[in-house]
Amino acid sequence: MGGFSDCSSKRVSAWQKKLSLAASSTEDLREWGLAGDLSDAELQELRENFDIRVPESFRQRILESEPLRRQVEPVRHELVFLPEELADPIGDEVHSPIKGLTHRYANRALIKLTHLCGVYCRFCFRRYKVSQEGNQLTSQEMRAVLSYLLDHREIREVILTGGDPLILPDAFLFKFLGDLAAIPHLRVVRFHTRIPSVLPERITSEFCRRLNDFPFCSWVVAHINSADELNQGVVASISRLVQSGIPVLSQSVLLQGVNTSFGQLQELFEQLVEHRVRPYYLHYPDLAQGTHHFRIPLEDALELYQSLRGQLSGICIPHFILDIPGGAGKISLPSAGLVRVGERTWKARSPLTGDWIQFSYPPQTGLL
Ligand SMILES: *Cc1c(COP(=O)(O)O)cnc(C)c1O
Ligand code: SF4
């Protein structure tokens, strides 16, 4: 893992060593049984679009779990970019006043300190940027982010996302959090992370204690898509957060072959609640390039989501979210602000401007 050497201490912690044990080379992928019948050239092309990285902690588990394997295994379908698909599906760039910061909603801003992650989820909606080492913020760019936050007193919440903010070494991360702590109007810092699922040992009790030392309140939103992710280590990691008093929410993406049956969603959300995680968002997959095989038709997704109500406890039911393609904002479904206008075409009302935006999903290919 490069890119952080100037800020991290010489001592490499145990979790950082573990992070470097992931499979990403062609040889690793073949050895782990994750290359299917892909040629070396195809693997290389896949990697150029979006890097491949399967964490060591998944190695055994992907043999037993289709939902886990589907999330990390590179497949040929990814090489197909359909006309409806967009490089920047939710318009991060449109609302980015300076590098590394997206300010779409007045009172909260996204910050991407890094574009690297512990795993590269094949359905990632930021796959056009994520995994590229060159997108790491320099210290000068970080200072610009901090001064933007200082100048915008309407921002009371910062969402650290990426990439995965928790793959940053403590020395780097806590330095930045210390700088955030000096901005008096910032009251809440939210971490959007996949680390509890892929590298649970990174979340130590000491880490939680240090988070709680800041004047702002930290919330963790763990990205978890399948109950199969919740093994003992993952549950223990969540438990360290919760016991230290840090609220934990989850977000999931609705993914064909991973969680598109009623039973799979029920198991996921009920288990999360048993582990004191409140399911927060279930996302309909954004129109990222090379991800069509993960999407079920929106009308089917709505029906599936609505079937949860009445059968699951209310605290097990997340909001079902559609991020309007192009950057017009998120809406919570079902909504009077979403209207079907054609076989695959919909119109949604932007929560930001009130404008109706029309968009289409690719045809179902039946590839999977
Ligand atoms: C999703 C998102 C947020 C957070 O939205 P919440 O509904 O508060 O979870 C903030 N900023 C941007 C740019 C986003 O895309
Ligand atoms: S961890 Fe998040 S940002 Fe990283 S590849 Fe997965 S979905 Fe994308």
C-alpha cells in the first residue's frame, strides 16, 4: 500500500500487514479460484478500468458463499459499458468545488481523502475513480479542504468516504481529524466504510477510544451487503464500536445474486439489528459503467422493498434510496417524486431543485 508513507510512522501495524495480503495479481486470482475462464489480457483490461483486490479475510469465505464471491470476483460483464451507464453516475464532480470535497447538500459535505479501499467491490458506483493511487490528496489539497470547511459555516457534518477512510494509517487519519476538531461548527463526523467487513481488526478498542476524544460526535456507517459477511470477527469489530458508544448504521446496495431475495434481505437486516446496527440505507444500484449485471428492474426492486414492511420489525427496515442519475440528489422510495414514463424510463423530482429529471436503465440482459 503506497501513498501514505510520508505521514505514517515507520512501524507497520498488524492490520496494515494483513491489508497487504489481499489478492490482486493475476497469479493470486488464479490461485484463489477467482479468475474463472478470463484470459490474462481480459484480467488486465478489467484491472485498468477498476483495480482488483480481494481481501485475505475473504479467501476461505468466498468458497462457501456465493453472495461474498459475487461482490469481489471480476467477471467479463464488467467490460461491457452500456449507453445508459455513466462514468460519474451521481454527479460527484458537478458538485465538487475543490478536489476531494463534494458539497451537494448545504449542511453536510463529503470528503474523499483517499480513493483506495481494502476491497474493490465490483459494483462500486465510484469505480471510475476508486482504486487509482494518483487520486490521493496532497497535504496542500487537504489544507484547501480544511479552509473550505472553515469558510462554510453552514456545514455541520462531514462524511468521510472515498475510497475507504479507515484504510488510512492512524497517524494520517488522526492528524486530519484533529484539524477537523479545530473547526467549531463541525458537530458530526460520519465514516462511510467497508472496513468492519473486510479488515475488522483495524477497529481496535484504542481506535474507538481515540475517536471519542474529539469534540465532534463520530458515527460509523458500515457498508455490508450480505449476512454472510457477519462472521465472528466482523461482529466483534462492530461490538467494539458500539460498546465504546459510537453509533453504527449500515448501508447496503441491492445486488443481484447477493441480496435480491426476500430471505436474503430479511437475514441481513435482522442480523444487523441483533448486533445493534441500525439498517440505514438500501441503495438501488447507480448507473456505473460495467455494472448492469448487478441490477434488477426498478419496479421489481420496489416490490421487493415494500414486501419487507409488515413482515420485518420497523427497526430492521432501511430507507430505500435512489440517487437520481447525474447528481440531482437522493430520493427515498416509494415516492410520489418517482414516475415511470416508459418500459425502462423514469422521471424523478430533484430534492435539490424541484426539477423533474428523466433517465433510463439498460435492458435486462439475462447475463447472470
Ligand atoms: C449521499 C450523500 C450525502 C449524505 O446523504 P444523507 O442522506 O445525509 O446520508 C451527502 N453528500 C453527498 C454529496 C451525497 O451524495
Ligand atoms: S469499499 Fe466502497 S468505495 Fe471501495 S470499492 Fe467498495 S463500494 Fe467502492
